[in-house]
Amino acid sequence: MSRDVQLKERWEQLVVILSDRFSQGEDLDLDAIIYLIGIQELGQIHREFKKDEKLNLMHIAICRLLEPYGYYEFEFFDDEGWPHYKVKEELPPLKAGEQSVLMKEAIVNYFLERGLIQ
């Protein structure tokens, strides 16, 4: 099975699982899944977030997702429990479609590590 076909199948499986758990019948999009990962990484699941905190959650998720690719490195948790990352290597210029594929691949790998999908 080609890598692209396998990624597509795993992504679709993941969208179904996460949408069933966190959505009311609508498929979650890429941004919504990134947001959920940010909440998971912060570990403050049962609270509401302000608009700027929601953006920070997405940033946390992106840093965590791209850490295995060598783009970010975890530095520390601040006094409020928020993780901080530093840039190790700048992302190369990517077209929108390439960004989407990279993020989907990183998300699939994140959930493979956690055993949510196979």
C-alpha cells in the first residue's frame, strides 16, 4: 500500500473517531483536531479558553506535532502549566496543500503513538 493511500485511510479513520467523540455529527476539520491536541498537551481539559488562549493551544499542538520532525524542541512548562517550545529549524516554504499533508501526517503519527488508530 502506498504511503499516500495509507495516510489517507488513517486520516479518515481518525476524523471519524474524533468526530464521534467531540462533534455533534459533523466531521472535525484539521484546525479543530489541532485544537484538540493542544488541549490534550496542556492537560487542562475541563475549562473554557479565551480567544488568545485558543490560538496558543493551536500553537502548542503544532509545536508538539512537528517536534519529531526536528522543527521544534520542548523547553519547559511555565508556572501555569503551559508548555513552551523553541524553534530548532525553520519550516521550509510549503504550499497550502503541502502544509496540510505535513500536518495530517504528523497528526496521524501522534495518534498512532497513542494507540488510538493502527
